[in-house]
Amino acid sequence: MFYREAGDFKTSYVDDSQTFPIAFDRYRYYFVLVIAFGIIPFIINDYWANAVMVPFLIYAIAAIGLNILTGYCGQVSLGTGGFMAVGGYACYKLMTAFPDVSIMIHLLLAGFITAGVGVLFGLPSLRIKGFYLAVATLAAQFFLVWLFNKVPWFYNYSASGQISAPERFVFGVPVTGPNVEAWAKYTVCLIFVTGCAWLARNLTRGTIGRSWMAIRDMDIAAEIIGVNPLKAKLTAFAVSSFFIGIAGALLFAVYLGAVEVGEAYGINKSFLVLFMIIIGGLGSIFGAFAGAAFMVLLPVLLKNVLVGGLGWDTALATHFEFVIVGALIIIFLIAEPHGLAQLWKLAKEKLRLWPFPH
Amino acid sequence: MTDQFLFGVEVVLNGLMAGVLYALVALGFVLIFKASGIFNYAQGVMALFAALTLVGIMEGQVPFAHLINAIFGTEIHHFGWHVPALAAILLTMVLMVFFAWAVNHFVMRHLVNQEPIILFMATIGLAYFLEGVGDLMWGSEIKKLDVGLPQGASFWIEENTAFLGSENFFGFFIDQLDIVATLVAAVLVVALVAFAQYTKQGRAMRAVADDHQAALSVGISLNFIWVLVWSLAGFVALVAGIMWGAKSGVQFSLSLIALKALPVLMLGGFTSIPGAIVGGLIIGVGEKLFEFTIGPMIGGATENWFAYVLALLFLVFRPQGLFGEKIIERV
């Protein structure tokens, strides 16, 4: 009843091409922002921040990044974990080498460094396609993890081989280190998520996003109509790695505080983020959020029900989680290959006609 | 001959043996890829699942014991009998055939005509599912698999090659299990090729691989062929699972071997059975030699990534692999 474009007249091109053309959508978007920035930071507690909100936000960034590469540009990557490791370690080296510079700048710089590494590993994509590329990105995953494990310079020669984030402040409030409070963690991640989502949305609907999609739909045809595959593919790798690097840096500095590379950035992370974008929906920013929320909430929910509710032991619950995640992925691919984002879209289409569908 | 050179030869020999085991896993991939165009990521987990099931049946474990105990509060773990190895292998094979049927019936049949990448992701989902089911059924602790294969160093080879070097050289150290694995792999490849070339079902399989629609139009049942191919892949997975399981115990890391098989495939080409073997040998020897010569200089454990980087570099020059069919692209 409220979700209508009727009566909502556009009088300029800017109005016509805005992200949320329907007024109700626009208000909903502002409403979500107000809640996220204005209300949640004041009521969030440690459990919700650590178990749900902060991982959700961080993985949402990583999922947006992978979605740009896989969903928009069609280049399947299994190297997400490795690129996240680059972000994390770049952030650590910057934090310890330049302690006076703000952590926010370090996080951004970590993204740029990862973008550089991403371009390097993206170069073979000009020759290699499809599965072959997916396997080639595994080289990035294993090589980078090995590198951070074996070269002591990256972890500042610490005895344990771990890296741990020193304490850093933004406007006098600790955001990394042992004394950081739940709301500060949450807010830092939220700022980055908002920025990244805004950037991704606007990149994907502009020239560059269109060239990515042209490459995805058929690269030879795209080349013939004048899309430069070198530029399109490498920018996709760069932008995607930029986001993934920021996610990796946040995961290390803000969320975990101390990481061991094989554990925090292993191949499982690559698959986790890939599942997020499959379940959420390939080629959709909303899908990245939906998928991240789904994959973060599912284990928490299962754990609460199986371990807390039924009293099973945790190992059993973990195995069960594997079964359910695997089955869900297959079910999604069969029933709705475009993921949660498509369901959301269908719901909105229905809503436009509701309550008089004829 | 210097000892250093002889050690190098030993490394190469061991690399060849490891390569055979990689090739065994890669073979399963090639079979499914050729017949249905599906890149089956779950191959490694199938090997793990087959090995777990084999151990479980031999030990007389109760399937889903943990789950049953958690739900009903019982304390059952074992039936209390032991099944001989051969019977257990047959039973496991029956289960793998059932699994092949289930995959085809519940998953692949619904994904006909989807893009290859969607099918690939479906098999990733399948891998997760199967891994979870395997752990639920048989428990996740590391198990010993003993089906009576000879194990340990072969003293005969060690004694008879010791004369080659000085007194510091004690002869080539080669695991007997590796020799058995090599023989089994050779027999398996010959059998598979013979099956594909000389039997009716094999011909139908090749026809499906060539062109689905043409095969359908001459009356070949796609469903049957796919079940057949997945069963064959299950059989190869079982063999690989037995070999790896006997070598390093049945544990989760077995499924990571599947990942190692990927560069093997890329090197050999996705569509070629000899390619899988040659690729496996190159990767096996390459990574062992690299670890032996360059490894100590850069911190070791290079086996983790060498195969992938080698495949990556190789593909840049020859995108279809060594024996793969030339990739022709049209708009």
C-alpha cells in the first residue's frame, strides 16, 4: 500500500537514476542507517558485538569485495583468505612502524596494499579462465599464508609467530587492543561498511561496473564491442582486493586482536565468503549483506539450539552445521540460483501490487 | 656417484610415488568432468568418506552413534563384530553406488543446463554436506586403516641399492605401500581405459561426453550414464581413500588432498586420463625436488604452495594444460 512508485514523479535525470527510486525504499534505507548509527551503539553489549554484529559487518565487507570480483566480473576466486591475510598483516606492519598515524588511515592503506597484491595475482586472469582461474587463485591463498608464516619480518620476529594489535585510539577512544569497548568496535566497523557499500554500489552502476558485467556475461563479445579486458579485469581484482583487505585488517585489528595466519586466514575463510555470496546472491550488494548475515547467524543459532537447547556436545553441533550449510547451498542453487537477493526482489515486486494484485 | 646425487634420486623416486597418489585422486575428477562437464570438487571428500566408511564397517561401528546417543541418551558405539577387509570394501562400494544415485537423483538432475560454475559450487556444497555426514556417521577422530597392505620401508630395495654410494649411503628408502599404490594405479588406469574403449557402457559414456543431445537422440540414458560415472568416481575415491588412509591415517586432512589434485589436473588438462597421471607425477616430483633443493633456503614447507604456483605459471603459457583439448571460444 505504501510501496508504490505511483505519484512519485521524477523531474531531473539525477532523480531518475538514483539508487533507491521508490520513496519508501529510500526512507527505509535512511531508517536503517539511523538505527545502525544512532541506536545500536548505545544498547549493544559484548556478546552481541562479538558474536553477531562485528563479524557480520566485517564479513559483509569481504563479501561485497568478492561479489565485485565473482558476481559482477565473473572471475571465481578461492583466494579470499589469502587476500584478507595481506590486509591483516599490512595493517599490523603499518601500526607498528608508524604508531603516530591514525588507525583509520592504516586500515585504508592496508586496503590499498591488498589491492596491489590482488592486481598481481589477477594478472594470470587475462590468460586463464573459469575453473582454471579458480584453481590459480588457490596459489595466492596457499602462497600468501605460507609467506606470512615463514618470513619473520611480517610478524616482527615475535616468538609465537602470532601478530597482536597494539592499542590505538580514535578521538581518545580505544578501538584496538585489550581495552576496546563493544560500541567502539561496532562503530568503527559500521563506518567502514557504510563507506564500502556506498562505494561499491556506485562503482557497479557506473561505467566501470558495466564493463565488469560485460566481461562476466561474455568476455569475447565484450572485447569486440570495445571493453578493454585488461582494464576491466584488473580493476575488478583491485577493487575487490581493496575491500577484502580492509575486511582482513578489521578482522585482525578490531575483532580478533591477535591472529595466527593459518587459523584466521585459512582456506576455510575463502569458502565461507564464497558461500556468503552464493547464498546471498551473486551480483548484488544487498546479497552480500544478506549472505553475511545468514552465514554469521546460522552457527550462532545452531549452537544455541543444539548445544544450549538440546544439550548436545559442541563437536556434534559443528558436524551438523557442516551438513546443514552444505545442504542449504545445494538447495539454494537448485531452488534459487540468485540467492536471497532474488527472493527479496520478488517480495518487493509482490509488495508493489499488494493488496490488489489485479 | 656422489651421495648428494643419490639422495636427489631418492627424492625423485619418492616424488614419483607421491605423484601416483595425487594422480589417483585426479583420475576421479577427470572421469566426472569428461562425462558430464561437472568439475567435482567433492572428489577428495568422497575419498575421505569412503575411507571412513570402510574403517567404520571393518570395526563394526554403529553409524550415527553419537547422534543417536545424543538424542536418545543411549550409550551404543559398536556392534561388537569385525568385518573382514574384502567384505567391508564391497559394502563400502555398495554405499558409494547408492551415493552416486542419490547425487544424481537429488542434486545433479535438477541442475541440468546450469552454467558450469553453478555446478562447481554445487559440488562444493556437496563436499561440505558429505564431510558433515561422514563425521556424524563415524565420528571425527583420526582412525587407523589396515586392510592388510604391506607397509614400512622395503628392505630389499634398501639393501640392494646401498652399494651405489659411499658408506654414508644406506640405499634408497622406499615405502612398500607406495609401490603397491603405483601398481594399483597402473591397473586402475588400464582397467578404466579398457572399460571406456571396449564395453557397451564405456562407449555410451564416451558418447555422452562428446555430445549430450546427440547421445540422448540415439537412445542412451543420461541418468544411467551419470550414475555410472559417479559410481566409477566413487570407486576411484575408495581406492584413493584406502591408499591415503593406510599411509597417513583416516582424517580430515585427506580431503585437502583433493585440493592438491587440482593443480595436477590443470597441468595435465581436465579431459585427459593420461594427463592426470603425467600431471600427478610432475607435481609429485617437482614439489619434492623443490623442497629438497630450494626449500631449506627459504624456510621449508614449500609443499603447501609449490604445486599451485607451478600450475599457475604453466597455465599462463598453455591454458588448456598438457593434454587438454584446445579451448576454442566463439561468440
